[in-house]
Amino acid sequence: MKICVVQTKSIKGNIQSNIEIHKRWIDIGISQKSDLIIFPELSLTGYEPELGEGLATGHNDTRLDDFQNISNRNNVAIGVGLPTKSNFGVFISMIILQPNRPRQTYSKQILHSDEKPYFIEGNEQTILNIKDTKIAIAICYESLQIKHLESAIELGAEFYIASVSKSQNGIKKAFRYYPKIASKYSISVLMSNCIGFCDDFESAGQTSVWDDNGILKGQLDNLNEGLLVYDTELKTMS
């Protein structure tokens, strides 16, 4: 199968404009025969914790219908970042749309301390099963916590995708950690980061893919939008 990780620059708080940006990149991912396309953390709003409560919605939001229609027509799964709400608070979530299937919501289970005034933690891991391949989603900070990976592996995860919003300092930590866990646990790690100003920092891009030996297979720069497509069988970029 082919997994696509996208690097975007979100427009702060503007869900509809960000949907149009996403659709353009989804079209490119589809043209490269991607089976799964993943976007950065809170990609539809930008990473803006103070705006989370006001922008929070749910997976049945009709603004997501275009993504569902694209998924159905092209037999592609799509993961987009969005704050979601419950009776107890607001989650940092990824909405996952698969062809002709109910939408899923994965909510970040381990929050950074800076996020806790604005969000609450999810309590369940989502494992996607695409083409008989099990894929775990992680959202930013939790992807650097070994217990999150080990829990996903216990559930059968064969690939680990980190949807993030990281500064250059965060990227340095990720680049030390991700290849190490990829090699140790024999699991490919893919990271989708954004670019542009987020909250109180500049996001550093450098979206990357490591194979199950911890070898860097592809990387984007820190300035431009783009995508990487990884062929999981051939372990090559396309």
C-alpha cells in the first residue's frame, strides 16, 4: 500500500479555506495512488489552542462531506486534524474518513502540559486496517512517549504515523527519537508536520519517513508545502 503524509500551512481559524487547501493536496496524493493520506495536527484550524473551544465540532460536521465523497469515489482513506467537543471538554482529534464507512475520531491521549488548560485527553487508541495492514495514529507530543507506541504495537500496529505541529526544537527531539524507535521495534514511522506560525511558535516542517530499520527514506524542507508517498511493500518513496 501507499501512505501519504502531507505538509501544509493552515490559515488560522479558517476551516473552510483550509478544507480547500486540503482538497488540493488530496488530489495530488490520489494522483500518486495513495491509499491513506494524513495531515498535520489540527490541520483544519491551525494549531491554535486558544481557539480550540470556539472551533470544536464533530466528525459528522457537514463541512467534511467533501472529504467523504472524495474518499468514496477514489477508494482512499483521509485523516484531517480538528478540535472535537464532548460533554466534558474539547479534544485534539483526527477525523478519519474511509470509503463508504462510518467516520472515526481519534483523540490525542497524552497532552503536553501547555495544552491541558484548553483540552482534555482521549482514552482509546485507533488502529486503522487498510489493505490488511494495521496503522496506528499518534498526535504530536504523545508520539514521543514510548508507552503510546508500545500500546499501539500491542494492538497489532505495523506502521506508526505521527501527525504533529512542531517547532525546530521539537523537530530535533523527533529526529533523535523516531529513527531509534523505528529500528528498535521494527516499525516504519511517518511524520506529518505543518509550516508557518502556530500559537506562539514557528512550525518547522521537515515532514519525514523512516523505514523499519530507522533509515530516513524521505524528507521535505522547512519552508514549503508538499507531500511524501511511501510504498510500504517496496520501502521506497514515490
